[in-house]
Amino acid sequence: MSSPNVINTSKLGEIVPPNLPRLNRSNGSSGHNSSTHTPRGSYIPQYLQNESNLTSQFNYSFINTDFIDDSDPQLNPSSVSAFRNLTSTPKSSFTPSSLPKSLPIDWNLFNKQFKLNQKLRQSRLKKRKIGEPEIKNNFENLPFQVIDFIADCVEHQTDLINLSQTCRFFNKIINKRLYSKIIIVDNIISKYKNYNSNYTLLDVKNYPKFLATLHSNDEILYIIKEIIIDTSSNNISYDQLTNNIFEPLYELFITSNNNLQKLENLDLNNLKKFDTLLQFNRNYLIKHNNNKYNYYLSQPDQLDQVLRTDLLNLQNFQLLDLNDLNKLPDSTKSISILIENKHNFKTAFQLTKYGWSILSNLSSLQLSTTTTFDLFINELYKIYQNQPNLIKLSNIKQLSISNIHKYEDDFTSHSNELNFKKLNSIIDLSKIEELELKIKCFENILCNICIMKFFHDWYENLLSQDDESSSITALSIINQSPSSNSNINIQWDDILTNEIFLQKFGNNLKTFFINLNDFPFIPIFVKTQAFETQDSMKLPINQTILEKRKKMYDSILANFTNLEKLIIPDFFYNWLVYNNIKDLTTDENLNYLNYLDQCNCENCCEARLIFKTNSSKTAFKDFKGRFNSNLNYNTPGQTYYNKLNDSPDSYRIFYNYLIRELKSRIPLKQLNKIQNSLKHEKFPPNQIQNSIISDEDFQHIIKLIIHSLRPEIYKILKKLPKIKKFNLGGILFDCYRISDKEVFVKAVYDDYNEVFKA
């Protein structure tokens, strides 16, 4: 579903995306239907343009009264009131005033339909008298694709609710759309109007109303297939809580018939304090069916076997203990294991025959932390060494691992090094289709080659033959636990510049997520031949480093030619910084703001003036001189275009603020703990924490940044002909190919769209 499903107590503004651009236009207010990709007509009747007369001119008189079920006793009132409970919309507030905006109406056609309805009614009455079968005229006789398309055209949550109340048939259709997949979030914000996913967002403050709706309506409960809890509990307040607020939700599904396939809790504090759904499910069954399980309490293996048949038949489970692998139901297809510290792993791991069958049937495995990865791999590697005839896990298609290479205290052990041979002996890596690597090597002096060796071994074992290519369609590479401006790029130099490897590895790649140097601020460059500096706020720069950084970026675009999605969260902190340096002949070329001086349109000139004004605010002044670069920038003359090359160091704090706010849009709250970066699109954008500058000023400056990125956008479109979506540091772009030579690019969160000739 293309519409942004947002459940909130307040009525959001209209969401009416503009139409796709015509081929003879290079720019304009244009939009799309992201689900069907079917452009809607641009014709709007004159009388619909006058919003003050909408209510009086638009009514439902054209609808056959047989379609209206307000007086139908069979209409379940709770299925209608469910939406009012979630949105706090009283019945009296139902007005179709915004409906024509989403569904343009040809009134001549409806007049004809009205006359046809009259004839059908007369025909039906006449044929009743003579005993002939009557002509049935209702929505249920229309092709489902037509009804589905009508519902898909409704862009606003309120309109969906209003449409659901027109008749019983639409009520059922809309219910399935709104309740099938739900994400519980902290706070609904206006930014969510651009959220484009098939999940419905539920504000956590409306969670009690949602729960009451499920208790009152079994049909709604039966519709739900997936629930994700994406709230963020406060540590202090949770220490004072004794009850888990989500337990009633767990209990409801445990005690009722339902079609739930996935219930995932990404609220890390809640998960750690109140345990997982699996453990709650087991404890609940034992507590409320004591007579059934009492006999087996002293026999854990038999208890697990008996309990297993009564557990929720979910496909996804979260575990806090490796031994819970032996307790999962047969329906399990995906598991996420979270162990933060080794001391939490108190009981010795014993994999039973049943636990092994669960692992063998898994299609998705997420080892969320470095401790989890080390324990899981080491424990299973022991089993494989003792039983060499075991077949490795070959059904896993989605794999997420987290690894940090550190030497032990005696500097002799390499136990936690990312080792291809060990990993591939347990999991068949040739079958992996989606791979997330959250990795880092801390031993940049004693090692610094383990990551390169891992990929080298991958190539030698799986990709070296001419007829071999990678099965990976989605890849995420993340620098694990970023903490400072350490030059982590050097660990990826020989990997991301090796064209032979990239061509083989990226042959089938559709999605690529990369976040290497996640700096807290734009680095200050120091001209030196060294590859490291003592100051964590500074990075070395020389001709060799510059060439490699540029080649890394260019190699990705040149070899991952089948990419449809490209996500680079650290784009402004890392990649763009190097891309904008032409050479090292003068210090002026190291000005990180040079790219913002390229566009001379009226908006950009005004935005640069706003940029300078806000940079002088107290909140953005560098009183301690922490960000002085000691570079010899040229002193430019005054120009009409308000260029930013006069004092780059004085703008650094404000610019850091801007790009941090942009990056915060990407929903990666628990990336290093529990979240999978390849699944980030299903979540709404994060809420910006601060508003030191006005929204109007912020939007002006963001438009300046986007205009300045035109060369980068063009380069991506040229190198990646199949690209559909790309995210540069939090600025998300959707792409629609109009013709072989024209691509329509639209910023999802910002006021920008343009047609590029690629």
C-alpha cells in the first residue's frame, strides 16, 4: 500500500502528492503512486478547486442506496469504531471533503451511473414481479483489482477511515490494509506524512485503545499478521516499573485464535528487563495450565517438548540465551539473538537434536552483538569439530553478524577474528542472499588486515572461477561501534578498490548500505604522509589517501551497476569530503564547503546568507578554538553570491549540526545492538531532537545542499541505470525513469524535484 498509514490522535494535514511530470517539462511539482507506479490524471474540475464549496457540492447521492449499509444490522459496529478508537475521530466529524482530492470524480460519468442505477432498480422490481433473477449491483461484483486500486489511490489516513465507513465491503478491504502490519512508535510527528511503507504506525499513547479494539473485535485480531514494537523506553523510568505494558498484548495472542506471524520487540530496555516473548509464552502456559505441565517440571527436556506444541506458531523469535534454541516451535524461520555480555551467558550451551533441526530450517539469522557472534560461532564450531559429518546450515538466506577484532591480553589469541573458514564451515555462505556485516578491527597496528583477509578468502573459495558469482542481492557494511575519527577507511582500501572482486561480489547486488566513517563531526585535515594522527579530531591527507578515497567511491558506482537502492548514511562525513577535493596544491582546495558555492540561483544565494547568519549564533560559536584547522584559506573578495569560502572554520559547528540533523532522519536507533540496517525502510524516520533554527531556514539551507549535490546525483544516475532510490546522508531521493534518457528525481522529505538527462 502506498499510502502512509499513520494512526494518531490528531488529524494530519492532507497528503496529496503531485502528478508525475510530463515529458515536455523539466521541472515542476510532480509526484507518484509508489505502490502501483500508475500516474493519476492531472485534471481537476473547476468546482473542486474551490475548497470552501467542497462540502456543499460533494455528496453521496450518486451512490445506489443499496450500497449504503448504515442501517444494515449485519454491519459490525466495532469494526468501524476501531478506527475512531485509534484516531479519536468522533462519528460526527465524518466529512468527505478531502476525498475528491485523492479520487478525482467525473461527474458526467456519475450522472450516467445514477441513471443506470435507477433503471436497474426499476428492472429489479419488475423482474421480482415476474419471478426472473434480479441484476445484482454492488461492489462485490467488481474485479478486486478495481477495488484495490481505488483504495490505493486514497493517500490520507482519515480518508481511508471515511472510505471504510461507506459500506460493509469497503470496511473489510480497508481493515485488511490498516491492521495487517503495525509498528508501535513513540510519537507521531508531521514528518511521518512522507513515510512510505505498507505498515500502519500506531502512537504508543493510543496503545490502550488499540488493545481494547482487539478485545472487542475478533475479526480485527484475525487480520493482524505482524506487530513491531519500535518504542524507546527511558532507563530511569523503566527501573521503577514492575509490569511490562506489552504483556496484555502478548497474552491476547497467546489465548486467542489468530494469524500472527511475527511479533518483534525492538525496545531494548523493555526486552532486557521483562525478557522475550518466548519466555513469557512459556511462563504463562505453565502458570495457567499447572496441572498439564506440573508432571514435567523436573524433566526439562520433556517439558520443552510438551510446551513446544502449545507455543505461539510465530515465524520470528528473539532470544537472550543460546539454550533457547532448543525451546522454539517448529514454525520458526527467523531468529535474532542478543547477548550483551558473556557473564549473561551463565548456563553451558547444549544443542539438542531438536535445537539442531530448528537451526537447519532457519532462513534468517541475526547475531546482533559481537558477544553473540563470538559465542554462537565458537560453540557451534566445537560441535562441528566433534561431529565432522554434520551438514552445515544451508537454508539461511539472510545473515547479520557483528564482529570486533581485538587481541587478548597475552597478544597471542586471535579467537574473535572474523574468519571465513570457520564461518563457512558452519553456515553455507554461498547461499546467502542478504548479508549485514557490522565489523571493525581495533588492532590497526598489530593487524589491520583481518577484514581484507576475510573477503580475500571469500573470493578464493566462492568467486574465483569464471562461472561463479555471488548470490548476494542485499549487502550492508557498517563500521561497528564508531567512537572517534579513527581512519577506519584504510581497512577497506584494498577491498573497495578491487574491481575484479567487486564485479563478482556485486553481480546480483540490488541493495547496498555502507556506513564506514561515522564521524561525530567533519574531520579537520592535516597534510602529512602518515596514515594516522595523534589527534582524534583530525585526519591525515596526502595524495595517496585522496586517490584511494575517490577510487573507493568510484569503484562502487562503476561495479555495482545493478543497484536499485543505495544508502550512504556517512555521505557528508566521509565520502563527499574527499570527492570535493580536486587536488592538494593549495589549502583552499581543502575547504569542505566549496561545493555549496556552486549554485547561483536566487534560493541558494538567499540560503547562503541564512547560513552565515545562523553560524554567528552563540550556539554555533567555537569559543575554545577546537575546530581551527590552521589551514591558509584565501581571503576572497565580496561577491553578489554570498559564497561561504571566506571563513570555513567559523562555519564548522553549524554545518556539523545540519548534517547531524539530516543523518538523524535515517531510522537507526539501535543499529549496533538489535536493529538490522537492511530492514530500516520499514521504520519511520527518526524525530529531530532540536530546533535551534527555524524550520523555514532549515529547509532553505537543505535546498541549497541538494542543489549543490546535483553533480553527485547526476553521477549516480549515470553509473547506476537501474537505481530507484538512494539516500545521501539522510536526504532520500526517489527516482522514476521517464524515458531512456530522462529520470525524474524527487526528494522525499524536502521540497525538491527535477528531471535529469542521464
